[in-house]
Amino acid sequence: MEELKKFARYFKPYKWRVFLGILFILFSMAFGLLIPYLVGQAIDDLGSDVTWNKIIYYPAVILIVSLCSGVFLFWQRRLLINTSRDIEYDMRRDFYAALVGQPLEYFQNNRVGDLMARATNDLSAVRQIVGPMILYSFQAIFALAIVLPIMLNINVKLTLLLLIPMPLVSLTVKILGQQIHVRFEKIQEFFSDITARAQENLTGVRVVRAYAQEDAEIEKFQELNREYAKRNVALVKFGAAMRPLLFFFIGLGFVIIVAVGVPMAVRGEITAGNFTSFILYLQRMIWYLIALGYVVNLYQRGTASLKRFNAILETEPTIKDAPEARKQSPVKGKIEFRNLSFEYDKTPVLKHINLTIEPGQTVALVGKTGSGKSTLVSLIPRLLDAPENTVFIDDVPVRGFPLEQLRKAIGVVPQETFLFSNTLAENIAFGVDSRELNDRSENSFANSNSKFNEKIIDPKEFHISASGSPVSTNGSQISIERAAEIADIADDIKSFPYKYEQRVGERGITLSGGQKQRTAIARAVIRNPRILILDDSLSAVDTFTEEKILRGLREVRQNKTTLIISHRISTVRDADLICVLHRGEIVERGTHEELIKIGGEYAALYERQLLEDELEATE
């Protein structure tokens, strides 16, 4: 019941629609349950005196009553079933919003396949609570409320005899209903395992093929699939047993009524018409009691799925707008780390970091793998949450910014490049928010002389593609192409059959690693961010291409704060400040020339890379 109380909030926007639907159920039932009464009246009336008027009258009245019942039946189904779809839409929207609001570690601890199962299978089961369950429940309730008094009025003795098998009916519903709930909940959890396995194999298809594990993975999936089928068959047995048992126990009541009622009709204790009406009402009762068993099945399945659904909605994001967050002045780009220490699961990752980066300054972070470089820059847009008052932007703690304002001021090119299964133009323009583009019209993309300012993207210059994503047209295409030129991906795009409208496949599978990285750079550049973070974003390109990209970025970086993470000295040597991290601490800082003179970690890395270049040149 607790789960249903939480679920009730989704009915509020549609309460009048649900109310009308239930009212139409009552009207439909009232008209429909008139028919057995009219049949009984016709039998008694025609039995005493047959006339053409009576022969025409009773069929005509029954036809009109059936038509009225059918009209209300149509509207009840239209209102309630449509409402179930609308509520499913609202739930899916909230589910997606809840997932999008979760921090990165949430997705590290929860399998994508499990989340997909909850968004599809579980939501479909919950929808059944809204439409069919409400429909059949109120039909059964109204049937009992209307039919029982009528049957008591026809004959009290026969009606009371019907109560003999009722305890068996209730016991059947209770026992089998509980089993269905428990088993369905476990099946849904197991379905998550299957979805997760499929998702992992499809995402990692290159690895599966590279290691020739197709047959092994198919066999593992078949084992899961067989177990899933086995569990479903066991559940179906319980569901299939419920209806026959209900039929049997209710049929016992039918046998009792026939055994007792026929002699009563013969003796004249009940008229033939009334006995016929009683039998017809009993048939209706049987159908609605069977429907009640189906409702129990839907309820048990729906509440099991609702529990899994609510578990997602009730998970509070660990990273969200702090109570003290307020709309701040436009970000200028000053970044400061004050005695910052950070740990993962009680394992220190960063230790006593003190660093001030002035607006417009380019700072490079270098160091061995695992030294904490990516973690450090992830704290700036609050992809990870730093301790209070340790990370500042423009002298304001990052928690003092609303997340939306903070992240819109920052362009990030992460280590693991992700592209959506859309066109290249859509992927590059992904980070552009059309609601604020006009506000940027007075701002330069880089500076007043930047070619990027030839055209600021206008939201009117977007149309919706077949995939539902905004596709740039006219002047906005100039901005996309300019961003592609800066990222040195423009020539590659021109070589594709459909140019900027070329679809890149899921996760950009049709592009090379370098092409994906450059597309991601263009996506960050087009946002015109005040702070630009490049997290080892040139690792998949050659040194010649790297130089071209860096040359394009120099223009973009003017008056913007830029953080560059790289293992290549060629990428960072022109930075205003280079910080060397080792085991979570900044052990060296200075310009390229200053660090070479020190002869420490940075100088050793530089010498090692020079040696590697010489060896490559001699091969």
C-alpha cells in the first residue's frame, strides 16, 4: 500500500478524467445489468400472452439498453486507457530526469542494463495498474454492488447458497496472488541481468570479436535466456492455475443453484423468468469474479515493478544545487583550489592542492597515470563533489553556483569520448542551448577579431530532424563548420558522403579514435565557454594534427581560462603554467623553460619523450 500511496500523485493531473471514466463504468454496468432483468420480464410476460407488440417491444428495448451500455463502455475505455498512457509518459519522464540528475558514481554502481529494464518492462507493468486494473476493479465492484441486491430481491435462499464457495475463492486469490508477486519481482530482477548482459556485449562488440568470444558469449546469453524462460513458465503456472480454480469454485455455486433452483421453479416458488434472470446475473457475476482474479494478477505484478521504479525516484542525487546556491555574476574564469584534499572510498586521491588560475590563463596538468589530474578538473564543474570551500570560481565556492549556470560556463572534452548516434552536425551543436544564444549575441566566441563571430547561432536557424534532434541550417552551419575547422575535423567531414549530415553510429563507431576526439573538441569549442577543459583530448591524434588543433585553439583560448591535461610535452609546452602531479600532490609548477631548468619530474618526462622521438626517427 505504501508504494500505491506514492504512485497516487501521478493521478492528480488526471483526476477528473479518472472520475469520469469510473462514472461511465457505473453507467455502462447499470445499463448492461438491465438486460438480464428485461430477459426475465420478457419470458414471464410472453409466457402468459404473446402479441406482436411484445415481440417488437422487448428486443427493441434490449437493443437500446445494449447500445447505451456500449457507448459508455467505449468512453470508459477511452478515458482510462488513454490516462494510463499519459501517466506512463509522466513516469518515464520523471524516471529519465531522475537518472540524468545522478552523479557519475551512480552509474558506476548501477548497471545500465538494469536501468533499461526498469524503464521498459517495469513501467509497462505499472501502466497496467492504471488502465486495466482500475477498469476491471470497478466493474467487479459495481457488479457486486448492483447484482447482489437484485439477486437477493429475486430469491434470498438461492443468493445465500452462492456464498458457500466464496471462502475458497478468496483463499485461492490470496495464496496465488502472493506467489505471483514474489516470483514476478524476482523475474524482473533477473530480466535486468539479461538486459545488462546484452547491453555490455553490444557495447563491447569490438572486444568480443577481437578475442573471438562470439560463441562463448552467445552460450552465456542462452543460459540466462533459458533460466528466464524457466522462471516465466513457473510464474505462468500460478497465473494459469488461478483462473481454472476460480472457475471451479464459482462453478460449484452454479451447480448448487441449478440443483436447488430448478426444483423451486418446477414447484412454482420462483417464476421461469426470475430464474432465468438469476442464472444470467450469476453468469455475469462469474465473469466479474474471474476478472477480479486477473486484477489481482495485475496488482501483484504492478506493485512489484512499482517498488523497483520508486527505488530510482527515491535515490537523492549526491550532487545537486546546494541550499546556498544563488545566481551569480557571469563567470570570468578565475579558478582557485584552497588546501584541497579528495578521496575515493577512503582512498586519498588528491592531497593539499593549492593553486590559483587567473582568468584567461592556460594551465597544463601533467603526471603519471593515476596521479589525480582528471579528478582535479572534474571537481570544477562538480562532476565530482569536492569538500566545502576548497574549490572556487571567481572567488565564489563552486557550491554557491547553481549547477546549470556553473556547467554552462565550462566546456569539457573528457578522456573517454562519447558521440551520440546522430549526425556530425548534431553532435557538434549538442552543447548549444538555443534559449540563451541570443544573450550571447553581444559576446565574442573568442575575441572581436575571431572568425567565429561572423555568425552567432540563432535558435530560429534550427529545424527538427527525423530523429527529433535539432539540425542546424543557414548561418548556424557557419558556426559548426568554424568549430570543426578549429578542431581540425573539417577536412575529414568534407570527405564523408553526407558531409555534416553524416550519421556516426552508436558511440561514434563509424569514426576513428582521432576523429571522435576532434569532434568532441568542436562540441566544446562551439559553446563559447569561459572555462575550457581538455582532458587528454589529443591522445588519439598524431603530432602534426595536434599542432594544427593547438594552433586553432590558441585563437579560441584568448581571454578564456583553459586547463589542459596531457602526457605529451608538445601539447603543454606553451602553457602559461605547468603543474606536475605525483600521487595526488603538485610537486612542481612553472613554465616549460623553468621546469626544464629544475631538472625534476617534468624534465625527466621531457628527456624521455625526446629519446622516444629520436628512436622513431631512426627506424
